[in-house]
Amino acid sequence: MSEPIVGRMLPSERAWVATTWLRSFEHAELHHVTREQYWRAFGDLVDALLDSGETWVARNPEDETQALAWACRARGENTLHYVYAKWTMRDCQSMGRPLCIAAFVLGATGLNMGRGLRTSFNTVAWMKYAAKHGIQFEHDRQLVAVTRAGIRRAPREEKAA
């Protein structure tokens, strides 16, 4: 595969980005809350971050309608909210080149990976990627913690009899 084409998220890609973000992060969060609570609360958070942030998508150069990976950052800050790559694109060798798809999409965001990077959402995959590539970052736990706290304070819905 040639190098991916990276550009801003298109309106037609928004649902895919939001769904992959929620499904990917769900495994890190679901043990704290019910699945319904997670999708409702974190869905609202992801929508807000997509509205206020900048999202870049890497696309297949042979078929630009095929999105391969994406990264969402805070507008005007050195903060990465989330980065996602399709399973088939996570192995650097799947592209036949030394750079993973994540490197292409992260490069397009303009984030400074060398200093002062903050992250909103952390997963095991991200921490492994960052360690492998020497990326130093500070995890800003506020967004996730506030969302988690809001879920805990919300009244429980009664189950239908």
C-alpha cells in the first residue's frame, strides 16, 4: 500500500469515528459502569470533543472512501484526545513500511510529540505505542473522571417488570 492520504474528518466519517472511539475505549471503561450508562455518557463526551476539536483521518490512497485511522486533538492545545487505527492497520508491517498508520495520522495533527503532550483518554495500546516510539505525555484524567463521576451520581433507571 502507498502512503495513506490524511485530511480533516469529513461529515460522512463522523459516525464511524464516534463509534470506533466508543467501542475501542469501552473495554477500558466498562468495568466501572453499565454498558448503557457508558454509551450514553461517553457518547455525549465524544460528540462534544468532536465538535470542539480537530479530527484527522488517514484514508486508503487506492480508495479514498476507505478510512483506516483517525486522531482527535483539542483545538489550539497540545492535547491528544484519542487515536484509533483499524486492527488490520495496527501492525507496521501491514503497510510494508516502517511507519505505522498511527504515525501518519498523528503527524497530520500538528501535535508536538516531543514535549508537553497531554492525553485525555489512555489505553494499553496507546501506552505501548508511546513507549515504543519514545513519546512522552502527561495523562489529563479530568474528562474521563468527570464523566465517570456524573454516571455514578445519575439516578439509576428502574428495570421494567
